[in-house]
Amino acid sequence: MKQDLLTFADWTPTAMQELLELAHTIKQTPAAYASVLAGKSVAAVFEKPSLRTRVSFDIGINKLGGHMVYLDCQAGNLAGREDAKDMAANLACWADAIVARVNSHSTLEQFADAARIPVVNALCDKYHPCQALADYLTLYETFGKVSGLTLAYVGDGNNVTHSLVLTGALLGCHQVVVTPPGHAADPQIIAKAKAIGEATGARISETTQVSDASGADVVYTDTWLSMGDTTPLATIKEKFMPYQVNETLMTTTGAQYVLHCQPAHRDLEISGTLIDGEQSLLMRQAENRMHGQNAILTHLLGA
Ligand code: CP
Ligand code: NVA
């Protein structure tokens, strides 16, 4: 039976750890995986803009011997020509997998129901699982382990936060989620991560106090305004500025490294000097998008 990757929420800790190690192995020994997708085609449907996800999937699929077709649906609602389920069923007539970046998670669920081929979430309103895998691969390379580390997420509670806490919980990584009042992560997703953490030993906590991030190994942040959020920056800037990830915050928390999924907004959620500094893992994360996604495609489609 085909498997989709809409979120890692229903994965076991063992399966999650194996996928992380597969990504690491593919990165170390790419030649051994050069034909995994030989003769296979992936349809990539994007309702929102992308640099990293689009390019890393396209080049990564090519490195696995496969082929990607990009469908630009940024005009809105899959360009409005036909129902999502009809589009997915048609794509399944030719392609071996669908990679989709969509406005609403429900569109992915419709794709997964209608297509007899795997569907991969390339970001939606709720989750960004491909990003989280790349982020934990980055920590795995940097620290030699993920289990037992503490990641402090500081900023807006969003799709990236959700996938970080779920995936981190599966991998045994403690999480401190620091958000301004009114911008917390989805309580149901946090509850799910806490339930996973009970099995893996990962402690998940939420707070509005930046000082609670003290003792973290790494600090992670993301944009204050996700794609599609039309809130004027001016109306939230004052509230979010105390949550800016900068050199002072790195010193007070004692964290060694900073992560950001990008696109980053210099001197808003993160100081420009921190992006460019020695504590930055941002480009390593970007590089690892491709290796993580190649592991996902190898897992879902590999012979
Ligand atoms: N991090 C990330 O998903 O970047 P893009 O939006 O450029 O794909
Ligand atoms: N939270 C951001 C992530 C971008 C990669 C957004 O959804 O726009």
C-alpha cells in the first residue's frame, strides 16, 4: 500500500530515527543512491512561493536519477481549474509521486485520498515536515546525536514550530517553545508532541518568557509573518521585538548555535550579524533540505 508523508505525527520513534540515518547515509554515499528513482517522475504542485524547497527537490530528484515537473499554482487555489481531488487523480496517471506546497492541510488530505501514489507535504498552513528532517539532520551532524539535546524555538508558533516539536519529540530532543502572548503553537499539536515525548523521554514545554530558553543547546526562529498572513508588520513588530534572536539572546541562553528555516528577515526575527556569524547553521540546514528529502523519496519510492 502506498504511504504518504503529510506529517510525521503518526510515525514511530524507530522509523523516524531510521529516516534520519538514511538521510545521513545518502549524504555520505550519494553514488549508491544515484539510480533509486531511475525512470520515475515527481509532480511538484506549488500554491505558494519557494526557493529552497523547489530547487532542493528538483536537483535532489535529479541526483536520484528521477525527474520533476513543476506546476505553478500560485495564482491561487490550484489555479481554480478543477477540484483538488481530480487534479491529484490525474497526476497519478503519469507521475510516481506528488510533492505539494499548499495553503490548507486539507488540500493535502484530498490529494492523498485521490492519488494512488505517495503525496509529500512541501509545506502547508500546519506543518513543514521536510524542513524539520533537514533541521534534525543538521543537529545530528553537528552534535553527533539528537536525543538529549534541547532546542529552544523563539518566535511565532507556526507550521515550522509544529513539525519541529513533533519530529523532535520522536527523536528524543527536548523542546522549549517561546512565543509572544496570542501567538502560541496549536495546542493539539503540542499535546501530541508531549504524548510522543512520554515514550521517548523528550520534554516539551511552552512559555512566553524568553528567559526560559536558558540552557538550550540551540535556538531556532522563523519569520513573524508566514506566507499568506496579511497582518501588517507594524502591528506586531513591537510585540515581537523582545523575541528577536540576536547576540544578546544567544549569550543569555548560552546556546551554541542558531537555526532558521529561511527565508530570513535580517534584523527582524534574527539579527543579520548572527545569520552571518560562526554560530549560524542556516546554510547547513538549507543544504540538508535536499538530503532529507532524498531520504523521504527513497523511503517512499525506492525499490
Ligand atoms: N525553508 C523553506 O521552505 O524555504 P522556501 O520557502 O524557500 O522553500
Ligand atoms: N512559516 C513560514 C515558513 C517558510 C519556509 C511560512 O509558512 O511562510
